[in-house]
Amino acid sequence: MKKIILTLLMFIGILQAQVSLSDINKIGNERLDELREELKSQETPQASFEDNFEDVKSIPVKILNEEENTIDEQYFGYNYLQNEINFFDNIPTPLDFKLGVGDEIILSLWGEINLREKFIINKEGLIYYKNVGFINLSNKTIKEAEAILLSELSTIYSTLKDSEKSTDLMLELGKLKSLNIYFSGEVFKPGIQLVHPFSDIFAALVQVGGINKNGSLRNIQLIRNNKIISSIDFYEFFISGSNVFSNIKLIDGDIIHVPVIKNRIEIQGSVLRPGYYEILPKDRLNDAISYAAGLEAKASSFVTLDTVKPINERTSQDNILSSINIDLKNSDSLLLNNGDVIKVRSIGDSSSKLEIFGRVKVPGVYSAVGMSLKDILDIAGGFDDPIYRQSIIDDKITILRKDKNNFYSNELIVAYKDAESTLMSADDKIFVYEDIKYKTSLTYRIEGEVYKPGTYQLKKGATLEDVLKEAGGLTELSSISNVIVSQEFTNIDENGIETTVVENIANVSSDFKIDRNAVIKALPFENVVRVEGNVYSPGLVAFSKRMTMYDAVIQAGGYKPYTIKKSVYVVSSNGEVDKANLFRGRAKPLNPGDTVIVPKNPNPSDFDVTTFVADMASTLANIAAILLIIDNQNN
């Protein structure tokens, strides 16, 4: 019987060895294949990137307005006419408003005689009053119409002119008849339109949606009886607030004509309101810049004019486009053409500043003009603060100064006591260094199951064993395996906001050297072990002496199918990680508070030869052990 058992055990050992070797070769080859495929997938031909780049460049860009009748604000003035306007029946009647066909008037008499009557002015401009007849009120203001009615009605109401027994008369507007105005040319709603009778040319254009960008804003024509009675330039209103249109009242049948714009130029660059502007034949370069609200403070006095030769001046198709640089001081007589582009550049920046870095209260950029090193250091702050001053190395202030004869800047070392005699130059770089020895004492913190928890000063070369002794040692409720060491780090994001991050350090031994801002936690014993992963009853199991990893798994219900037994591992309380040994954890001892992790095969449908053979070997080993026990009992 012993020979059979020994033969069986030898067979199991050989089988396990063969499987282990083949498993290693299998993993190595598969990993190599994976690496090869990864490298292949990362190979991107240069032509592919260039092709994609060309595709991106060729995508057309189209900017659409939200509504068809909106105009880009770069086209100056058109948006003035695209605001909603509301008229109300109770707005005051303009003093110069003249009555017309279809208007309703309300006549009121009170005193010796009291009455109130309404009349509609007929097509001939007349109203009819009983016992008087027709009265002509067409094209009369309210005050003029009141005087006419007072005169006409006094023939039947004598008290209208009697000072003792008087009757008062008042005339007011009732319902108003909208005006029929014709719109032609470059407006959004051409044709006949109804507008409010109090409207002027500007208000009338607003009520029909305004002028499109092909229309002129500087030559709007009011036509009456086939004659141009007025031409309006809205730029006078837009730029200087001069109202040149409200004194012209509209009447039924008027025509408002907006011709096509003849000359438009573009102004770019350092002006207060860059954009497109309409110009008249009389306009000069300075006029155009005034339309753009003038130059910015840092604008150059020289501008570049990209000009287009007018069609009627061309003798050939060559040299139509040209460009000239112009001094604004000598541009009064310069005429502009349709399509010209005025480019106003900013002045170049001049070197007059320096920069200071390091251990000062306000580092940054300062003017170098007429400044000594002491002036800059005093402005940057810190040297007059006796406490702050102790953290500065003030006898080795470094200045980097450019030198046209050298590739590298000259390096000047100056003590603060000599700083007043050192004059600064533009583009200097000043470096003020910190005295590291004066820094706040370095500390660490110790918590948990020690006799003297708290914050301690860090001593050079202190180990975990040293700091535990400093804290009076561990209490009976903890041990070195339950000690966790973590480190605090300060991160600064792109916005300059500081955040403190604490990370645990794994595999810490008693001779581990403690760094500043370290946190040592001595955790209390836990009389349990946690089992997680692919077991039948994951969770906490009671700890017992000489408990192994395999024992903990069995107490948690044992392995579930598709467990990767060779990858089971233990995480101790202090973060140390240890994998299962060759005996599947039977010889791996546990400590209270440990956690056993049992991983599951992510591809359970795949047949794992290694796991199958290992399980078979384990089964055969158990059978051999049983046979050996039986044989010993028989003997």
C-alpha cells in the first residue's frame, strides 16, 4: 500500500511541475502576442494625419443669423432700425400734428351749454355740423381746428364769446387713422404699409423691419407728389445724436425710398468700433475713423490702406489692388474708394519693465524706469518686516541682465545693503532666495493605540520604530502589523488652488524612515478576518490562532466555480499585500484584521487547463492522504 501511495504522490508532483512550466510558457507567449498587437494598433501613418488635417481645413464655415432680417452688428447703424417699437393710444398729440382724412376728433362744450360729439374727417377733409354745415379741418393742427370751430359754432352758440355767461370749447383726437406709406428700395418689407400717424421717417422704417445691408443709411429719400422733398443722412443721428428727421411729418401716400449703398469701407484693428461703414464722396480718411468712434489709446498714428481702384478708372485688370501706409497727421485730403480696408495697428510694446521672483511678499512685474534695486525690493515687500526678513537670504540677491555681447545674461550678485546704489535696467530679472534653515519645524502626527498620541517634531533619520518609542510605544490593543503610515501631499491646480491629499504607504517596516507631514495610525486589533470576492459567503469570519488563508476561504463557504486560485492574495491592516504560495494558501498565516481577496475568472466560459489540472492534483493529494491514514491504522 505504501508503494502505491508514494507512486501516486510522485505522479502528482511531476504533473504539477509540468503544468506550472507550460502555464509560464503560455502566459509569456500570450503576453507577447498582446504587446505585438498593441504596438501594431499604435502605428499611425503620417499620411493619415495629413489627410485628416486637409479634411478639417476644407470644411466650409457658414454663420447663420437667427432671423433672416437680422444683420451682423459689424455693419454699422442697421441695428438701430431693428428694434421693436410700440405706440399707445394715450400718447400726447404732437403740437404740430395735422388732421387728415379718416381722423376722429372729439368736440366738447361745457358751461352754459354742455355736449360732447365725435366727428370723422371725410375724404374732402370736412366734418358736418348741424345748423352750421360743412367745416374744413384738413391739414390743420388741433389748435388751428379749435379756433375754426370756435368761430363757426359761435354763430349758433352765442355764449362761446360771452364773457359773463361763457361756454368753453375743447377739441381732442379720438381714434387715429393709420397712414398708408409706400416703401421702396432696400427695405425688408417693401410695398404699401400701414404706419402710426405720429411717425417720422425713422419710426416708419422701424415699423417695417428696417433696412437690409445693401441699403444706404445716408441717402434715405422722402418722395411726395413725385418729388424728393427730403434726403436724410442717419449717420448724423447715429454718431452725434442730431435729429434731422422728426421735423418732417409723413402724410398719406408718401414714398420712402432707400437706394442701394454706393460706397462702403471696412475699418479694422485698434479703433473703438471696428466694422463696415458707408461713406459719401466728400468723406476723408479721418471722417471714416470718426465713424468708428475714433482710435484706441494704444493705436498707431500710421495706418495701412488696402485700396481698390474704381472700375471707371481701370485701364487694365492688373494692379487693381494696392496698399499704402499713411500718417494720420497728413490724411485730410485722402479720398476713399468703395471696398477700401483701413487697418489701424496698435503701437509696439516698449521694454521698460523688470520682474522679481522668489522670497518677497509681492513678486511680479514692475517698472524699471529710474528705479534702484532697493526701490524694487521695498515695493515688492518683506525687507522691512523683521520676522519675514529672517527668512530671506539678503546678501545674495541675484540680477540677470541682458548683454548684447553675450549669449547668456550677465549675473550680478548684490547685497541688500548695497541695493540703493544698483540702478535697474529694462528686462532685468531679480531673484530673492529663501533661507531654508528658517523654515517652520518639520512635524509628523501619530494617532491611535499609542500611549502619547499627538504631533511631534521630525528628527533627522527617524524611523517608524523611533517615532513609536517617542509616542510611548504601542498599547496592548495593537501591534506593528496594525500600524499604517500615510503621507500628506499638497497639490496646486491650474487655478492656484491648494488641496491636501493623504495616501497610504504599503509594505512599511519598522526601519522605514518617516518624512515630514507623515501620519502614523496604530489601529486596534480586530478579532476577525474579512474574505471578499468569489466565495459562497463573503464577509467577516472569526479569527483563530494559526489561521491560514485557506482556512479563511473555507470558513467563508469555499471557492465558487471559476475562481482563479493561484491569484488569491491577502491585504494586511498596514496595507502590505502578499500573494498565495504554491500550496494555495494552506501555509500562508493570517493576522487579525487581514483581508483575503478571491478573484474570479473574467472569462468563465474559457476552459483553464492549469486550474483543472491543479484541482485534480489537489484531489489526488487528498485521496493519497486518506489512504496513508488508513494504512497507518491497519498497521
